[in-house]
Amino acid sequence: MLDRIQVKQLTGALIVVTFLIIALGGVVRIYDAGESCPDWPTCFGTWGFDISEAEQAAWYEANPDEVDSRGA
């Protein structure tokens, strides 16, 4: 069983982790990093992240329902 000190330490650690997750989510949102891979869990139909511009364009042409957020 956890004693009071361990519960306080665990609570503090969970609060810190929660704020880190919120902050990182904000960073992802600000940089539009969430839009970098439109299909999840793959990225443009592959499991890698090294996708050329031509491959991205071909994927968007094959998937017209997806929104192209690259600014093109």
C-alpha cells in the first residue's frame, strides 16, 4: 500500500506529466504538425515518414476526400 508521501509524489508527477502533454499538444497545434500525416496510423499509406512531395501529391490525387493542408 502507498503511504502519504508516495501518494503526494505520484500526484505531483501526474500533474507535471499532464501539463507536459497539454503543452506538447499546443505545440503540435501551433505548428500544424497534426496535419503532416492525413491517414492514421500510416502516413500516406506507408509506415515510414520519408515521403517525397511527388508521393504526397499522388496520394492526395488518389484520395480526393482528404484535405491537402500543405498550402498547395
